[in-house]
Amino acid sequence: MRRVAQVVRLRPEKQEEYVRLHAEVWPQVLARLSASGITNYSIFLRDGLLFSYLEHVGDDYDADVAAIAADPVTQQWWELTDPCQERWDDTSEGTPWAPMEEVFHHA
């Protein structure tokens, strides 16, 4: 199992919309995440920052993430959610989320 944590800024004027969208995530988006081995996925909000945590239980994280990105319904979902987010300067153009380094874990 692989643990993944990421952070992104939330545009203040989009906070209500982002929270509303995530109150009713599309079932097809959730199904694609599950099919790609994504479990225990949470997004937290504090002071304009979104922190996400997920666990990947598949065999090939990169291939599973690529399958999510290639999914047409997920792409439509991102058309709604991406404008709510502000990309970190050092992230690639394909994702606004910045990976975080794990410095401690207690199981």
C-alpha cells in the first residue's frame, strides 16, 4: 500500500463551490478512483489550503493515475474543480496538486 499526500491552494472566491461539488462527488468519478486502487481518500480544508490524503492498493500507481486522468468523466469533473484551485509554482502543468514528502508515520 502506498500513502499519498498532496496540497493545493483554494481560490477564496471558489471555496463554496468546491465544497458544494465535493458534497456530491459524481458516482462515476468515485468508481474510477476505486477501479484504480484508490482508497481511504480524504480532502481537508484550512485557511485556503486543501490537503489530500489517499492510499493506493494497486500494483502500478503511475498506470492507475494515468487511467484516472484518461477517464472522460473524470476529465469533466476536473473542468469544474480545477478552476477552484491555484497551482503551486513548482508543479507541472498537468496538475495543480503538489506532492508532499512524508516525514513521519506511525502504524
